[in-house]
Amino acid sequence: MGKIVHCVPNFSEGRNEEVIEKIVDSFRNIEGVTLLNYSPDKDHNRTVVNVMGDPAKVKDAMVAAAKAATELIDMSKHEGAHPRMGAVDVVPFIPVAEVTMEECVEYAKEVGERIGALGVPVYLYEEAASKPERKNLADVRKGQYEGFFEKITQEGWKPDFGPGEMNAKTGCTAVGARIALVAFNVNLNTDKLEIADAIAKKVRFIGGGLRFVKAMGVMLEDRNQVQVSMNLVNYKKTSIYRAIELIKAEAARYGVTVYGTELVGMVPLEALVESAEYYMQLEDFDVNQIIEKQLLNSK
Amino acid sequence: MGKIVHCVPNFSEGRNEEVIEKIVDSFRNIEGVTLLNYSPDKDHNRTVVNVMGDPAKVKDAMVAAAKAATELIDMSKHEGAHPRMGAVDVVPFIPVAEVTMEECVEYAKEVGERIGALGVPVYLYEEAASKPERKNLADVRKGQYEGFFEKITQEGWKPDFGPGEMNAKTGCTAVGARIALVAFNVNLNTDKLEIADAIAKKVRFIGGGLRFVKAMGVMLEDRNQVQVSMNLVNYKKTSIYRAIELIKAEAARYGVTVYGTELVGMVPLEALVESAEYYMQLEDFDVNQIIEKQLLNSK
């Protein structure tokens, strides 16, 4: 099958269909590149694109899309609910097959440099970060587009690539490499939001919970149930089943049980297999025993 | 990705490497055909081949392998522990992707006819069977090679394809279409074989248990544990988790617990996902949310 990388660029346009289509066109009809889906959000005024394929081809398509976005989007006029710093807001590269994290860091650096050459200040983040304080995307993006006119002049926030001053039209771009995120929700048999909140605080890292879990309580009005909504930021180290079992244990003190769970969006096969192995008590299972995995290997 | 069929031919030669390699060569270096693995067994004097790919290409390769096997194997000299009726003993076609069971039945009929044209009496079995009494492979093969000189002359056992009399050199071949088998074992925290035997009898179809489960008790001498060894012959209707949970319930009456489980050989993704969904209590999960599945779809 060869090397496969997943890229999830976020563009700061979620309303103008013509602009969105022109940007997304950069990923269409290219041998070796698969446009999995794209989801424009009008409230956020933002479009998230899922694209996968041969690294060299994905990189070229990504730079072409960045060129289109910087030409078509004027950040000085952008409004939207989601935090953002540029027309091409964030570009993560995620390893899928026969690609290491180190290689994804190289892809991020190359694409960062090429987007920088379009006149856009570029910051490398997560695994590609040039300094520890640039690892976390939220820290990089802090201040947002409006704040970057000042932030970019600070000693510690000189861009990794591109001009050393703010580009008012394009804003700035974060390019990075990271492991796949797993968005996972647990729905509880209660309508008491305070219970979901309390459990979320116990299960998440900052509350002394699981190392790679971010969590918050959410009210599901239409179901009259509450939810612990999570991001598992490293499913290889903190598996889905561990989050489920810890939530069950915390919920038991309120006499509350799990009604159901939800995997949101894409999930790596390995993340699902690890939980299946735990619950099924599988010994010595190899993911290559899965027919579809073999089929993929043989491509 | 297009249509993908899985074929698992069994050849009656497990000792002579030169012969085995010549037969297996028919599946090698063919665009559109993937030789997944092959496992010669000296005791059984038999080789099981796993091959997958484009149906037209797999059919052609299968007929070429049958031609090689009928030329190189002399059944009148064959000895081995496994029941067998011919040099090409059995050829099942299994749907994998974008292929229906009806199409697999057509593949079985075409390949059966072409193997028949090599001078081999051919019986269609399972979903491809021409009569109800030919559905079960064990019924078709009953009497084995030695018994077929007489069996083939019986009113009800006229072959579906090929000559109406026994071929002493090649024996007979069964060609069919079936769903993927899941070989699944549950290891128990006890060394009492009678407990595994008793549970096997309760969990299997013929004992009033699950519709698509075949089971028997096995002693694992090296582990000092016993095992319920199963074949799930329709994982879509009798899921793996149901077998696990029923065995747990039956074992509880002896105070025995499950130590671990084993999936033997290949397993369809769907079979694993269904058990993950059950244990994780997943709501509305779609197998296409798995990154690797998307990747496969996009091929």
C-alpha cells in the first residue's frame, strides 16, 4: 500500500460556498489523494477537511489549497464562533500507514516553509513545535487573529517560517504533526448535569484523572440525559475502554449507569481493536488477522 | 476498491515441498490476486491456501492451481489424518467487499465447471449446493476418496460437473460459496475437561445452544487449562460476544471464570466491531468511521 498520511486542514470560511469549493477543489481528482469529507460550519465560519493519501501528493495538494485560501479569504473581515488565527488556520499531519511521527514532523516543516513562502507567518506546533511553549495549539493561537498584530512582535513569538510581521489579509497558520484524536462521548442514565460535570472532572488529566483525556459535562436536551464528552488525545496510551470503565466506577457512587456511548468522526482501527481485546479478553491477537487489514496491507 | 473475493482452497499435499510450491505458484505474481498465506500440514498431508482479490483473476488462478494439483498429486497414494476426497479437496468462495453471496455462488459454479472439464467429478456445496443434502461439506465428503468409487454411482450422488464416474488419480472436488468462518476459543480457569465438555454441549447448536455455533471441549496440557473450542459458522447472526457471555454464564455454575480467549486465523472486521459495539455500548457506530476502512473504500 505504501505510505499514507492523514491531513485535517481547517480553513476560515464556512459560509461562502463558492470559496469553499474552490479551496476543496485542490484535493479533488488527484491520483494518490483521497478527499474523505469536508464539513463547513456556518456558526464557526470554518471548514474542516479530511484528506488522506500519498505524503508527497497530499503535501502538494495542501500547499495548493493554502494558496487558494490565502487568495480568496480576507481575514480582516472574518467573523466566527471558533478561535482562529488565519485563513489557513491549522494544518495537522497524522500518521496512518507506514509513516512515522518523525516523517510527519518533516512534512509539517516542509509544508510550513512552503506556506510561509506565500507570505504567511507560520508556527509549527505539537510534535513539530520548535519550542515547548508552541506544542499546545491553544497556546499558539492565544490572542487569535486580532491579537497577532502585537503577539508576532514579541521576542518568543517570531514565526518559524514566512514574514516576521503580521499579514492582515491571511493571518497566521499553525502547521504540525500529531497522533489521531479520538472524540468519544459517554451518555449517562440521568438528567443531572452536575453529575456529568463531576465525573468529567474526575476522569480528565487536569483533575488527576487519565493522562490523555480531556473531558466536560454536556446536557443533551432532546434526550433528557447528560453526557461526559471527551477527547482522547493519545489513544495508544489511554485506551477508550479505560475511560469507559473509570466513568462507570465514578458514576456508581451516584447510582448512575452508562446508557450508551458515541464515537464521533473518524477512529483508528487500533483504538477500537484495543478495547475489543480488553472486553473479549483476547490473548495474542494481531491486527493483521483482520481480513480488511490484510487487504489494505496488500495494496 | 472494487469487488474482492476470498478463496480458501485445500489441496491434498502437505509433505512434498516441490509439489506444494508448484501449486501455490499459480497464485503468485498475478496483478489483482493476493496470496495471503498458505499452511502445509504434514500430519494432515494437506495445504490450506488463503488467497484474495479480483474475482475474475482469483477464478483463473484457482483453475490454474487445480490443473497443477490434479497433474502433480496422485490420490491413489494419498495418506493423511484429515478427511479428504480429492487432490483439490475443497474450494470455498467467500464474499469480502462489493461481492454478494449470489455472486460467490456464480463463481463456484463457473470454477466447478472448469475443474470438471479437467476430468474431475465436482460437487457444489453450501450456498452453491444443487440439493439440500449437498449443503453440508461433511455430508458431501462422507466416505472420503476411498468411498467415492461406490458413492459416485449412487442415484443421489451424480456429480454437478465433470465425469459421472470416479477419477482414481484426482478424486473428487467440492466447490462452494459460504460466509467467513470465525474460529474462536475460550480458555477457562480450570483443568477439568468435563467442565469444558459440558459447557461446549450447552453452547452449541446441536445441544440447544446458539444457532451458528459448533463447539467442543479441549484439554490444553501445557497450560493446565481447558478450552471451549468453537467455530462460529455465521458471525453475522451469532456474534462472538454472545458466545463469550453464554459461556461465562454456563461456567458460573461451576465457579469457573474465563481466563482468556483466542481468535484463530483470519477474522472479518465486522465480527470484531460487533463485539466492540456491544461491550463499549456504542450507539449508531458505522464501520466507515474506521480510518482503515475508509482507506480501503477509497482504493
